[in-house]
Amino acid sequence: MRRIAVATLILVPLAVWLLTQPSRIPADGLIDHAGDAAAGERIFWAGGCASCHATPVNGRRAKGPDKLVLGGGMTLESPYGTFHVPNISPHADGLGGWSRLDFVNAMLRGVAPDGRHYYPSFPYASYAKMRIEDVIDLKAFIDTLPAVAGTVPDHELGMPWNMRRGIGLWKRLYLDADQVVEVAGPDAERGRYLVEGPGHCGECHTPRDFLGGMIESRWLSGAPNPEGKGRVPDITPGASGIGEWSAADIEYYLESGFTPEFDTVGGPMVAVQENMAELTKQDRAAIAAYLKALKAAD
């Protein structure tokens, strides 16, 4: 009996340690792609990087050219605690000195250069669905932006959420590079990639379970507002969502911020819409085609 107890005391912690081990893409898994900054700018806007990482100006979200000053500093309140958004500019306090492999592992695996897990407040659960060449292009674009000095405070999380190693178990449950929804047609497929991957729309529009993982069976059906007020709407083509919107309505909304009822975009969606307006008409049309191709939420 004593031997069983001793073995348990040894084997259980060892098993947990192994199961929570960060999983990285090895150096030989990186494709031979130098990076295209012009192509990376498209991914930058699709991914909404400025919405969180641009340094606030006078306590407000950055506008115009200030969106390209990625010194971080925003705070994200959540049921798990307060997350402080980091500097991702090409300064040594941000991504300066990061290799392409470091950046790819952060985006696709949620692993920092020093081997720590990132918290999924950084939406790598969606970015994991991106193509490696797009991630490398994104880094090439960020490397052209202003270098900004400065760091942010550590996250303020209570037990057990402050035990970063445990994120390894969370990743085993929720980190998946596969597409969420199968759609037919080149436009809808292009839109699927933008919505499910860099656009990470599901991170706000999909409800979560008690561990904070997206409930994919209720994909884009609406969820509580992560900022604590109200609800993020259903954007599936059902009666409770955008069923009465045409694909052209969706495309125009993403470009202009005007709904078919001539209301205007509001709340956190303002920053998202401004990012989408930077995309091409073809990209916005593809996003609309994907949303219209979804199954309506119950």
C-alpha cells in the first residue's frame, strides 16, 4: 500500500508536468519564406492587432496613425482577473530580437520565446488556424512600424488562473488548427479563413464553457460581452442574428459602419469595423459570403 502511495506521489506530478509541457513548432517545421510586409499589412488589419496593442492616447483607443504605435498598455477585465496588453512593437521591450520562429510559435502555439504559455486572452486559439506564411508576413509588417520603449505590468490573476503552466491542459482541450465550419465555394472558403483565423470573430461572438473555451457547437451565436456590459450579438443568418441582412448589407457594414437600418456601429465593434474597412472589397465580400453560409443559431 505504501509503495502505491509513493508511486502515486511521483507519477501524478510527473504526468501533469508532461501533459502541460509547451508544444512548439521546431526549427525544421518553419517554411522557407522571407516575409512580405505588404501582404502582412492585410493580415494586420484582418487580425485587429491595433485594437488591443496600440498604445491608448489620453486614455482612449488610438486613432489614425497612432494605431501603428504598438506599445501596448490597454487593460482587459475578465472573470479571471485583469490582463495587461503587452508591447509588440519592434523595440527590445516588445518583439525586438524575436526570430520568425519565435513569432510563429507565439501566434500558432501560444508559447513565448522563453517557453512559457501565453494566456488565451491573446487569441491564439483562433490564430492557430492561420497559414505559417501569413504569420511570417505579419511579422515582416510589424517590423516596419515604430519601435516603442516601455513594458506593462504583469497580469493580475487569482488562483488557480495565475498558475500559467496549467494553460498546457487548456490547450489540449481547445487549441485546434482545424476549421470550425465547412463551407462550399471559393468566396465562402476565403471568408472562413479570415473569420475563423486572423479575424478571430469567434473569440467574442461565440459563448464559452466554464473553462473559457469556445463552444463551437454554438459558433458565432452570440455571447456575454467580455468587457462586462451587455451582450455580443448573434451573427449567424437566423432570426436572432443577421438573417435579414443580405451579403451586400454585411459587406457595406464592414466598410462603412452603417447597418441596413442606417444605425451605426457602436461599442467595441467600432475598432473591429475600422480594421475591416482597411481590407479589400473582395475580402469583405468573402467574409459576408461565409457568414451567410453558416447554419442559423437556434
